Amino acid sequence: MQTLGEVLSALDGLSPDLVILAPRARPLTAASRASLQDPDGSEPEGELTYLLEVSIAREVIEVWSAWRGGKAASVEDRVEAVQHYADEDAYLPLGAT
């Protein structure tokens, strides 16, 4: 089992087809448990549930950075942006943090 921070830090090296699983409970943190799964349709086991596809998480981080003048997202920024997108189906707006 990995942490969400580890998964989001490694996004560039992951297959875009993988699905990120994380706890339903909010707020998520970099230390939240996480896992990666092939999108084979099987139900996640245990407390983890679908969060986002790796490809969408990459896009969320790219938009976060672009909206902030190319600033690199910290692990905490990544977690916040991805959680916001997963919960709200929208990119994290400027000034939300």
C-alpha cells in the first residue's frame, strides 16, 4: 500500500490508464492510504474507492500549475487539487488555498 502523496508525486511515471484509489473520508492528505488499479471493472476492496484516473490527475496538476504562472505543485498542492477535482468535478480555483 502506498500513500496518496507517493502516488501523486509519481504521476509522470505511471500508466495513464491506471485508476487511483483513496479513502472516501475527507479531507485527504499526503499520508492518506492509496492504491493503483487497472481499470478492469472490478470493485475496489476495503476502505479505498475510486478517486481519479492517472490521466485526469495529471491534467488537474497541469492546470493547477498553469493557473499559477507555471509554479510547481507541492505534494500538498497536488492532494488538494486532485481531491477538489474528484469531489467537485472542477479545477481548484485561484485563491482557494
